[in-house]
Amino acid sequence: MTSFTYRKQLTIEWGQCDPAGIVFNSRFFEMFDASTWQMFEAALGVKPHELASAFGIMGIPLVDVRANFIKAVKFGDIVDLTSRVSEFRRSSFDVEHRLSVGGEVAVEGGETRVWASRSKDDPEKIGGAAIPGEVIAKFSGR
């Protein structure tokens, strides 16, 4: 369990919606992805495009994503999106996302990502690498 929570506010644009003016469900996954990268930048002080070189990894690829759509989100809605790492494991971690409109939860989502690097023996192979303690500490408020 981590204590660092990333928050941002968004206004829903027409391009995120279907013809009825309701956010098309795949757009929430785009919001989650962007929020995860921004959360890492806020916690670690490293720009997303510099994360790989700063930590000797290839990135933090997504291996699982899910969502629970509770309430419709519509064109013009102002939404609050909160994201946090709920669990770090040796080489993977879970991110929880919560999107609210007017204080009511509209969408809950989750991602599992891997702290990934290329194999030193075979650069074509990608695998999980141990997440550095310094990274976990930044999310734990230590």
C-alpha cells in the first residue's frame, strides 16, 4: 500500500464521446494510461520519456487493465481523476484509478504494469526487473 496519490481535473471533450455525448469506454483507458505516466513523473521527478534512461529500464508496459463503469460521463463534465499505486511486487505493480463527477464515483479502473528491461544476454527478450527501493520509497512517502 502506498501513500502517494496523484490527482488531476479534466473537462470531457466532444472527441472523447460517442454520438450521444457519452464518453466512449476505451477513452477511459487512455485517461488511465496518461494518469499513470503523469503520476510517475510527479512522484519521481522524471519526465515519462526519460524514465527508461533514468532507471535503466525499457519502460513500464501494461499487462492487464480493467474498469467498472458505474455512471455515465458526458460531454462537458468536469471530472476528478485520482491514481495511486496500490501494490508493488518484485517486478510488477498495480495502479488504481478513480474518476468522479460532482463527487460521485463514475468509473473505477485498475492496471497491472511491469518494471521491464531487456535481457543482457539477448536484447530481443524483455522481462521484469526488480523495482528499485528508491522508487517504492518515493511512493511510500519515505
